Amino acid sequence: MIAIDWGTSALRAWRMAADGTVLDAASGPWGILNLPEGGFPAALVALLADWPDAAGLKLIACGMIGSVNGWHEVPYVDCPADAAALARALGRPHMGGAVPGIVPGLRQFQPLPDVMRGEETQIVGALALHPDLSHAATLILPGTHSKWVTVRHGRITGFHTAMTGELFAVLSQHSILGRPAEGAEPVAEDEARAAFRRGVQAASSSRQGVAPLLFSARSLFLTGGLGAAATRDYLSGLLVGDEIRAFLADRTEMLPTVLVGEDRLCGLYAQAFEMLGAPVPRLVGNTAPAGLYRIAVEAGYLRPTPEEDTTHGDTT
Amino acid sequence: MIAIDWGTSALRAWRMAADGTVLDAASGPWGILNLPEGGFPAALVALLADWPDAAGLKLIACGMIGSVNGWHEVPYVDCPADAAALARALGRPHMGGAVPGIVPGLRQFQPLPDVMRGEETQIVGALALHPDLSHAATLILPGTHSKWVTVRHGRITGFHTAMTGELFAVLSQHSILGRPAEGAEPVAEDEARAAFRRGVQAASSSRQGVAPLLFSARSLFLTGGLGAAATRDYLSGLLVGDEIRAFLADRTEMLPTVLVGEDRLCGLYAQAFEMLGAPVPRLVGNTAPAGLYRIAVEAGYLRPTPEEDTTHGDTT
């Protein structure tokens, strides 16, 4: 089986054994907003080029590939939902000969409308790898659009999006706050760390959220309190610190927390949790391949019917 | 006298009688980051082209023209400061034959470092036009970098910057939140107003600031709760509402408030104040010309010495 996480800015694939063991991995820059000439099919062919047996394997994909701007729109499934609900709603378009399964996103209307696409699969993977989380936990997926997800009895019951990563990107690249760090000497590791921690500290002591604090990234630079390149780390600390502060301040009960995703970013979040005096969440890494495998199993995707076997034999 | 407000993105000038009466106004798009070929001198010549007597008049300017990226850097004056302190610190560079006065910006270190350049002049103007504010007031100058300024006994004693306008601009132009409104049918006046008010309402009921709410501009759109073009007004309401909510929540005493600046933007702020159940601030319009005049008077700028008169006679 080939499992694919196809997001807005990148594309990752894993070749898997029938028991879910990852045999090989590949990645490319062809997110749905950044496709090569030839569009989705060309990106897929390029990604799988090193795997000569790929044409004979089942495909399952999650992420923005199933959005209205993706290859094939798969309607959202409503919360609460589990792996079985996602598997039942798998989109199965014809795509240039292949018929992959595309995992739907999740949607909620209460307490606030919200949506996710791709993260639901990582959550399924985290629960598959760490069954102790299934009873009740908060899973945090830091990123462009961070998700804070509540799981109870194996189901995703609700979630909240904080667009921390995108806020950091647009402020760094397009606002006056990013100006000093442009072309500045790179900052030393310990200075970067200190600036990040200073940002977290400022955010943690703000009673009014992060917006009133943003300009301090510039004021501190102009008044000599912060080096040019360190303004970037300070801003990161402000935004991440505020995201976590808001969660801790609003939470009504104490569930176990885990951080799902790449270690570097999750490590920054763990640091901020510690500074804010909260239990440091466990880091569980990238669980997308495990989630795709689990959903494929739920969908009966790994037990081809005789008919499918025949078709397959005809076309190769 | 010619008074100039020379900011980051635009340039405005007023021709004035010796008693401060505005005789004429001119403006151009040549902010300090958007200069024509020929730079600052060319922008000035173009701006004053319609005023044949301009070469014989005194010039006074405020705004980013005095910043490190401006024509001539004028060091910040520290708070607390009044019109006299600004007049004493006026920069007087030679600029292609003319010697304008450039108003310094203001700086504070406590309680948080902060800076302004241009707004100090508008505040001086507001106090000159409305002497009742001098005893104690909060002056609000909405904009790219909104300033919330405390005045006591005629002096600016402290201030705070909220980068609301820039946050709105970068999120609208560069983040996923701006996507739906791009190319969408323009929204009707009353729908825009309703969406703005809905944003203010959401911000007013948030206990954790605006960051956790930002993604709702997209979720509401995706789940059918908000029209494409109205997402822009909703976002504006979120940001303006949060800015005012944070001020009201943090304030320790009730000073009279006024809104300084263009009527359209100040009107939105007034609307949000009303929705938040606070006394609606008075609108005092653009007070930059009055401020430049007052500082010029304090600087003795309008009583040319005989020497200067001679020089002037020689060069024309």
C-alpha cells in the first residue's frame, strides 16, 4: 500500500507492508497550491517514480488533496467521529487509472464552527500507536493552522484551530515586524532560545491576549532591547506562548496532552508548556502514516476483492 | 508656512496663514517607502508644484520623514513630553536649499518600550483645538499602528501601540483569511456593517484575546455562516473589537476619550465602543496641521529673524 499526506505546500508518501510497516518514504514540494506542470497526476507520477511497483499498489491519501481546491473534493464528516466513520466516508475518485481512497476532513458546528483536513488522520494514527490516549486526551498538532483536539472513548469530539504558524509567517514576511531580521546576521542558538523564551514570558503575563503585544517586537528592537535577528524568535515565542496560555486559561478539566508532529516545532511547544508551569506533553512524532494505515484497514482497503484482483491483472 | 505630514505610505501638505488658518491642501502617494525617481527632493518639488510662493515659505514636517529610513533622522524625545519639548528638539537639516523643521518622534521605556513618529504632532494639534482635553484624557489614533495615548496636564505621559491596521492588511492580503473576499462580489453596505458588528461581538466575548478567534473568519465562511466578501468586514470587526476590548479591560481609571484621525475609520471605532457598552469617544478629525502649526509657534518658527530675512532676499 502507498499512503500519502498531500497538503497545501508539500506532499509525503510512504510505501507500506500489509502489516503497516513503513518500508520506504518519499516527499516532494508539490502541495496543492504548488503543483508542477501536468498538475496532480504529474506530481503523483514524479513522487512515485522511485517505486517501480507503485502502479500495482493501493493508494490512500489524506489532506488538502480532498478539499475544494484539491484533486477531488470529499465532503467533511461531522464530529464526533472515529476511524470507522472516516473509513466509511472515504472518497474514491478515478484518477488517471488509479482509484485511491481519500480521507475526508472533519467539521464541527458547536461550540464554534471549525474544520480540519489531514489532522484527523494524524489523530487516528496517534490513537493507534498510543491506545492509552483513547479514553480521554487533548492532542495538539502545531503548524500553519494548529489544531487542539479533544478525544473521548476513541472518538474526536471537538477541536479548535489557532492559525499561529500562518500568523507568524505573514507577520515575518509581510509586516514591519519581519524587517529587522531580513538580511541580519543569523542569531546564535542560545540567543535565539533566549528570545523565544522572552516572547513566551511576555505572552504568559498578558491578560489581554497577544494582539496588544505584537508591536513590542519592534519597540524592543528600536529601543535596543532585542537584536535584529532575534526579533523573529521573540515573535515566535509571543505567538506560541499565547496559543498555549489561551488553552490553559480556558480549559475546564485536566486531560493528558500530547504533541503530534515534527519534533523541532513540537519541542518549542513543549518548552513553552514548561515555562507556563503546565505538565509537558508527550511528543509522539508524525503519526500520519499510522493513521492512513488504520483507516485503510477500517475501510477493508487491504483485503482486495477477487473482482479487483481481476481488474488489476487485466490492466498490467 | 507649509506644514507637511510625511508618513510611510503618503505625504500631505497644508499651506497656512501666519495665524494657522489652512489656505490650501495637497497630497501625494510618495511615502518614505514609495518615493518617485529623484527621491525626497523630487517628491517635495512635485507636492509643492501648485504653490508658486512655496519657495519663500517656512517648512515644518512630521512623521516617518524623521526616521532612520527617512530624509533626515531626528532622535526620539522621551516621554513625558509636550509641544515645547518637541519644538526644542526639532531637527533642522539642510535639504536642497530649504531648512525645514522636522518634528521628533516620542519614545518611552516604561511600562513597555514603545515609539511613535507623527502621532505626537496630531496629539499636540488635538490639545490645541480642544483645550479641555489637556487636563487628562485618552487619545486614540486608529491606523496601521494605532496609538492609545494618555495626556495629563498638557503632556503626553505614556502610550501603547496596537498594530491593528497592519494586522488587518497582512491577514487580508497574504493569509488564507483574505482568499474568499478576493474577486468576490462587493458586499452591500448593510451586510458589511452586520459582518463588522458580528466580528466586534465575537471579540468582545472572547476571554483570551483575538488570536484564538482569527480562524473563525474562515470556518464561518466554509460552513456557510458568512458570505465571501463579508469575511473582510468580519475580520476588521474582530481586530478592532479586540483592540478596544483590551483597552477597556486593562484601564484602571475612566478618562475622557477622543478619536483622532479620518472620519471613516474613527466612525468604525466609535461604533465598536458603543457595542462594547463604553462611552462613545468624541471624533476630532485630522489634527496634524494644527499640531504642526502649534509646534512651529513654540519653536519661534513663525517669527523670522532679520538675518534669515536677508538670506532669503539674497537667494530669490
